[in-house]
Amino acid sequence: MELADRCKESAQSVMSKVSDPIAQQIHRENADRKCLATFIAGLSGVVSRQVRYAHPRNLREAMNSALAAD
């Protein structure tokens, strides 16, 4: 999905480059949450409602819900 690819690219561009593995994990989790939120915000209509009702935990779950609702 084009929207998902754009969300991933956007999330990668804002991730800080740090050497500390714990900080890296925190940045990754923040980027993943932003990516998921951006993807869901970019949906509309019935698909948007179905994905929101599904309460996806990650982008893959959101994409699967969007495809199932379409």
C-alpha cells in the first residue's frame, strides 16, 4: 500500500541515530506508533472506521484490517 510505504519512510526520516540500544528501541517504538497513527489518519470512510474499531497494535495489523474492510 502506498500510504503505508509513505508512513514508513516518514518514520525512518525522523528517527535519531544513537548508539545506545535502549535509546534506539525507544526511538523505534515512537516511530512505529507515529507510523501507525499516520496510516490510520490517512484512511477514510468505512475502511477508516473498521480499522479504528479493530484497534491494531502495529502497521501490519492496520493494513490487514484495511484490506479486509475494502
